[in-house]
Amino acid sequence: MANFLEQPTSPKVNTIVTTIALLVFLPFLLFGVYQAVVIISRAAGTPANIIVDTTNVLEPIQTDFYHAFSQGGEESKDMLAPVAGDVRALNPRIIRLDHIYDHYGVVGRSGNDLTFDFSRLDQAVNTILSTGAKPLLALSFMPSVIARDGKIINPPNNWDEWALVVQRTVEHYSGKGNKNLSGVYYEVWNEPDLDQFGKWKLSGDKNYLTLYRYAAIGAGGAQNVNTFSLGGPATTGLYRNWIIALITSGNRLDFLSWHSYLADPKRFNDDQRNLATWLLPYPRYTLIPKLITEFGFTGSKSKAYGTMYAAAHTAATIRQLASGRPTYAFSFQPIDGPNQGASADGWGFITHEDNGKRKKPRYFVYTFLDSIAGTRLGVTGEGTWVTGLATTANKTIRLMLVNFDSGGNHVETVPITWTNLEPGTYRYRERFLLGRDVTLTETVTSPALAKQLYMPAQSVAVLELTKL
């Protein structure tokens, strides 16, 4: 007799056994999948769980520092003129120009003497003044009439002539008998460490410290001038060796400057902390202005500069810099260069006039965030993607939240709790940048109010809570 275990089973029996097995083991399988998803999610990042302590009052938060803009020199003309009104609407405090010598025909030569014509540069500076901002002039690049081999990224043939160029520039714009401007910033060069702009070093034939020293000599020789500031090094990033070399050079140094093109907004805060540490042995320089004279998420042109990605990155960067902020952080740049095509993938937050002067999403973030000015409140529970900043002013508590994902399209529903509230009736408002704006009435009977906020990818919101 054959063993019964070897006898074939019917299809009906197989189906019953399979169904029973699925019913028994499916919950365990689903639990295992869930656990795997949780583990992967936690490894990838941390969701936010925002708690605002309304009684934890910290330092004042100002918004002037990010109303600073840096216009590149993609054209040899006053590029800001066609969008001056749009820029004025952003209430700029300071606007930076570079290429002032090679684009505006400032310096010429007559025999052995240098000649100076500031008329074209004056037009660009006048446009800046018309927006309500003061100028920052990047002393770049070397006038071809004094440059070695006529190349604007080279040292001068005669360093005294470079000093004279700087002296005449300061006397023209800060001079009491000329433009009579006060508080002008003069920045020595633009990205000197970059190949494109000369690949200057801290030693050798193309020594930035020599370039800076003669600029300081020229600025120091300026006569009958208002207060102004001279500084640098305006490098492509914040580099310790450049900072230390400049502050120990013995030259006049009124401010420190650098550029930051960092995809991760949290690295901006790291830079601020690092700089503070580097300057501890040099207390004289700890309190001088610190200027990020260009910033963005990449130094290359990108279509993302025309999307909410750029707006969210800017908001996330402002959140990182708002506490312990630099004196100014200059967004690069107000207007695109020409010939960007329909994709408008230039750095500007306004398209070029040949492309309709259209405002990109980043244009709107600066004034949208201005309401966060006030006294900072303690916030805990920021996550990998969603970060925030809370303030109080004029009896209103405001919470700025930004969901920025540098690598994709992260979406998150964020739990938010305001603690230590007085019981009563509150007006609650949710505003999204270029999105919804809703107002509700909330009755608070306990010391806390809890909400959940759905935040799409690359979104920026300001929540307001006002006791009625």
C-alpha cells in the first residue's frame, strides 16, 4: 500500500490549505513590510513634530538682512533698469554690482595718465538708489588699460595705478563733493579663487593679498569722503585660510564677505558657527559685518531657479540664518541674463526683458516672510525636511514653516502644537506662499492648541495665532 503522504491531493484541498496559510501568515507579512518601511523611513530622515513654547521668549528677529540682492554682469549695461519698479517693491536694503570696471568703461588712458568716466556706472548706481537701496560695489575686474597683457583677470602692470583706480572710485561715490553717498560697501574683487576670474591665490605672482593691499592703500588715500566700508575676500565659498590670511594681513578690513551656493540650507548655519569659531582668537574682527554677497542652491544655471524649489530653498536658508544672522545675505540675482529661452533657466527671480520680465516664485518669498519679524519663540521638533521659526509681535504668534527637499518631492503632514497659551478665542490663519489663505476661529480651553498641516513638496507657510 502506498504511503498516504505520497497520494496526490485534490485542487480543492490545495486551495483550502493555501487560503488558511494566507489568513494565518498575512498579518505577520504585512507587519514585517510595515516595520521595513518604518526603518527605511527613519534611516532616510526624520518627520517634523513642531512644538511652539509661547512662553520661551528669545532674541529679536529682523528681516532686513535678506532684503539684499546681487546682480551679475551678464550684459555690459544697467541690467536693473528695466525691472527697477519690481525690485523696488521688494524693499531692498542693499544691491551689489560687479564688473564695474570692465562693463562700464570707467578707466581710460591719455598718454601716461589715467582718465576716469563714471557716467555709465552712475546710471547703474542711480537705478539702485531709485529702488531705495544703497550700493555695494565689487571692485572688479582689472581695467584693461592697466592690466597685464590687457586681460581683466590679471594683475596690473603698475600696482600704484590699481590703487589710484580704487581711490578715484571711492572719491566719486563716497566723496562729499561728488555722489556724496554714505555707507557704501566696496568689496575687493569677485570670486578671486575661481579660474574664470583669475585663480588668485594667497601667495605667488597673483596674490590676492597684494591685490587687496593696494586697494586698501587707494581707499585710504581718498579725500573728503563720507563713511564707507572696504572688505573681502568674496570667495566662492567660506574658506578658513582666506579669512585668516586677510584678517592677519594688517590691511584695513571693515567687513568679511564670501559666496555660498549650497544645496543643503543647514550648511549655511554651519558656516556661521565655523566662522565664529575661527574668529575667536581675533576678537577685533568678531563684530565686523559678515556679508554673504551671493547665495543660492547652485552656482550653475538651473531650470529649478524658476520653480518653487528655489523659493523653498531661499525660505529654508533664511530660517537657518535668521538667528545669529549675517549682516546681509544677497540673493543672486534679480534679473536673468538675455537669451535664456522659454525655460528661463537663469539665476534671476525675474526673467529678462526679452522674456517678458516674468516673476518667478522666488520673487515673492522675500515680502511673504517679512511678517516673521518680532521676538523669537522656542521651537522644537524640526525634522529633516520641515523646519520652522516662531516669533511674537503685536499680540500675534507667527510660525514660519518650510518643507524643502533638496533631492526630490517629499510631502509631509506636520503635527503642530502651541503650548502655554492663555484660554480664550483665537483667530487662526494659514497662509501658503502662492497658495491657499484661510482663516478660522479656535476656542482654546486648555494651555495647548494642536493642529496638523499638510505641506506639499517645496512649500512655504506662515501660520498666525491672534487672541481675540
